[in-house]
Amino acid sequence: MKELILLRHAKSNRNYEVADIDRPLATTGMSRMSKVANQYKELFKNVDCVFSSPANRALHTATIMMNKLQLPFHKLNVDSALYTFDSDDIIDYVFALDDALDKVVLVGHNPAFTFTLNHFSNAGISHMRTAGLAKVSFDVNSWTDVNKGAFELGQPNDI
């Protein structure tokens, strides 16, 4: 069994004149991510690895989640390949995951995550919100064999 959790970064602050990769989280984004982590803590149970985009807003989202859930930080990997808005890049990334990992969290960006979720499940969503998350479970033993899986969607509309 393989489990993939897609976690879109929390709300960013566009008031700073910085490069896109350096854009920080908004205060509301930080607060929402703390609440999302607490509300969906069962989804993150037994995570083998967390891979994050190096974008400030994504990495900060990952660290808030890991801190709130007391996940050990040695499980966090920053990978520049996740700083993408193209779902094909994310889909290829999933297929290339190490089969020793059974439960993986990817922290990154839209529209790539929305399209990736729809590719790997029958979610049929049009937009994954900031701090939104989804878990897709696959009844396979290898990441190269993942196709359509069962999904759980965690959209923080009620937070």
C-alpha cells in the first residue's frame, strides 16, 4: 500500500516585492496551517517522508505542519524539483519515489497539485485551496504502479 498526501502551501503574502520563490506566508496562512495540521493529524500519522518545494511559502507550510504534529525534522527533504506549477513534473516525481517509502507528503503549488490529484484519483476538483490537502491511497507496492487511488480531501473551508 502506498499513500500520497498532497499539501498545498498556505496563503502567501504578496505585499513584499520579492521573487516568487521568496514570497512569505501571510499571518492568516500561518494560523490556518496550524489549524489544518491539528484538524487532519490522523492523515499524517506514520509519514515516512515529507518533500517540500524550496519556495519560502511551501517550506514554511511544511515546517508548521511538522512542528504542530511533532514529526521529526530529519523526515523533511527540500527538493527544487517541487518548485513547479506543472502537474507532469509532479506526476513524474511520484513515479520516481523510492519504494522503501510507503507514506509520503509533498508540499507545493497549484495548479500542479490540483491536476496531480485529479490524475491520481477521481476527485474531480477544480481548485485545491491554500492549505488544502488530499490523501490518495494506492493498493500497490511500487510507486511506478500507482494509477487511480482512493482519496480523502481536506479542504480547510471550515477553519
